[in-house]
Amino acid sequence: MPDKHESRHLNCRVCGSRTNAFMSFGRMPIANGFLTAAETAKEYFFELVPAFCETCGMFQLVEQPQPDKMFHANYAFYSSTSRYMQIHFEKFARSVMEGILSGRPDPLVVELGSNDGIMLQHFHAREMRHLGVEPSVNVADVARGRGINTISAFFGENLAGEIEAAHGRADAVLAANVMCHIPDLASVASGVRRLLKADGVFMFEDPYLGDMIAKTSYDQIYDEHVFIFSATSVMNAFARHGLELIDVAPQQTHGGSMRYTLAPKESRAIAPAVGECLARERQQGLDRLETYVRFKQNCENSRAELMQLLNRFRSEGKRVVGYGATSKSTTVTNYCGITPAHVEFISDTTPIKQGKLSPGAHLPVRPYEEFVRAYPDYALLFAWNHGDEIREKEQCFVSGGGRWIVYVPDVKVVS
Ligand code: TYD
Ligand code: ZN
């Protein structure tokens, strides 16, 4: 890559080795930075460049905007918008209560990036000691309104010390779709190590690199996701901080995720699933640069096919509406060059996004009711990770002749 990247993280954020910045998605705005027309003049952009570290296996962004540009008092992401996600987090909470916490006297659960309390509410309901750490004040306020103990701060070694002083050590530290957001993984890992009891566990889940590569779901790559983890990279990154990967479990959420369980080194047996997963990753080539070069080609093919389709519908005068103003869609719309001439508006149920423009591409975001009021010819499924839930809900759209445009794993039109 050219010299202008020198000042950025061309060295691995985890192990310091030289990484390979194998492609660029070009100029990108903040993925959740929905904005008004007046704000477009001073919209912030950065170059979205993923890189792969052949030494430790970490897939990462070369450049990430300052955290306060992404997670702030107007953070547009509320976890509780999907019914399936509600169920998912209830199950996650239950598995923790019935697993690691069962039989422990007065256990403490700490969740990093607890958002609106979608998971902690279940611990709260059972009057268990819990603490959420959530830097985005608006979503944290929703959690506090539900009676969930939440502090608004960024987690790291210092905060871990403060929590320990105030509440003691934790039996379980949990995180969902948040570890991959945090560039200073070392500080979080050592903070977690410090906060955990000797027999405690750290469980977190995030979009899985293996799924992203297999499905060409490049829209997982955006500002917030500074890392896309695999079992290999998680094992290597946390071993540096005395935490051992003891179990892995694939999840359906966010288009394919992995839940990782870590524990202080040599405190617990390592489940067979870990070795199996590491072997599968080697088989898939997740440890080799050539896999990422092929991924780049797949992204370019996907973009070409999607734009061919959208240009055709545009020339035929068809109405296309986006479904779900996801963070992921920011990468798709900006990388592919989707304009309001291709997509009339994006339908979304999140009030804070409605009436705004999508980041970079400036597609209007409108309430879901507008989608229902006059069904378009095609709905571009930006919220493909909720595909089952949405297609089940939108049977009237399809029976009326509407069709879905999907692009993961392949670009196609489906009913
Ligand atoms: P999300 O799945 O969180 O994706 P990302 O992590 O990429 O932001 O976002 C889903 C978005 O789609 C959210 O803005 C809510 C919206 N949505 C709908 O409008 N209708 C629906 O039925 C569902 C499930 C989501
Ligand atoms: Zn590395």
C-alpha cells in the first residue's frame, strides 16, 4: 500500500507484526452516522481498509475513527429492535445462569457494551448482582430506565480496577457484538483478566470471520468492527493476557457469529470444539493471505452483479426500497455506489434513524409504515441477518408480487 498509510495501523494491533492491507473499500462515513440534510456538508469520512496479519491471524481495520465519533449520546443502534435477538439474548443469559453461575453464592455478572439492557434484564429480573458498561449514554439511559445497573464509560484496565474496588471480582464477564469494536484489545483483555475471579469465565460473541469469508458478507466490515475474529485469532490474542480459549459455539446471529469462552490459563479443561474449530479454520484457509485476495475478488464480483441489477431496475422504472437501515448497509451503499436513483428510501423501524439520511450515500430513511403503505416492486434486503424473521413477517409484500433483492451469499432476486 502507498506511504500515506504509514501513519495508520499497518502493524498488527495485536502482535505488532506487519499486516497485509489486501484491499480498500474506499471513502466511508460512520456506519451508524445517520444525518440530516444540513449535516451532510460536514460529514466525516475515512478510508475503509481491512488488513490481515499472517502472524497471529487477526483480521483488522488499518484505520478506525475515534471512538467518540461512533459511540456517543446519539448512538443509533438499539439492540432490542428484533424479536429474534430478544430470544437469542434470553437464551444466552439463561445458559450463563444455568451454567457457570449455578450454585454460586451471590454471583456478579458484568456485561461490556450492555446497550439497552437486552441481556442484563434477565439477570436483573432474577435479582442477581449485575453491572453493565455502556459508553453510549442514550442506550445506557434506556437500560437504567429498566432498573439495570449501568455505568457509561469505555471499559479498560482502569475501569476494571474501579469496578473491582466497588463490587469485587466477577464470576462472569459477558460481551456481545462489542469486543470487535474495541481497538485496544490489550487493555480490555487485561482488564477482564483482572476483573475475573480465578474460577470465572469470559464469554463473548461477535460476527465470525469464517462466515464472512464463506458468504462474501463484506458488509460486516465497517468502522465499528475494528476486528473480525476467528477462533485462531482470539486464542492468540487472549493468550498474551493469561486467558485461554476453552470453548467455542457457532451462533446464527448477525449473519453468522461465534461465541468464545475464555478462562484464566489452566483453570479449566478445553472443550473438543476448540480444536475442531481451529482445524476447520485451517481447512478454510483463514490463516492464509491468498484466501483474502480471493475474498477481494468476490467482493468486486458481488458489487458488479448488484449494480447491474439495480441499474436494470432503474432503467425499467421499477421501484426499489431498502429494508433495514443497518450499519452493514453503509458499506454496501458506499462501496457499490448506490444512490437515491437506485433506492428510493430505506424502511426502518428505529425512530432515531427515521427522517434522516443514510451515511455517505444519503438515501432517505423512512418509517416502516411507508413501506407497507405502498409496496415497492423490489425490496433490497439490507437487514439480511434478520432474513428469516423479516420474510416471515412480509408475506403480504411477496403475495402482492413484491420480490426481495439479496446479496448474501450471492446476488439474486427471490420471492
Ligand atoms: P442490525 O441487525 O442491528 O444490523 P447492523 O448491526 O448492521 O446495524 O440492524 C437491523 C436494522 O433493521 C435496525 O435498524 C432495525 C431494522 N429492522 C427493521 O426495520 N425491520 C425489522 O423487521 C428488523 C428485524 C429490523
Ligand atoms: Zn498479528
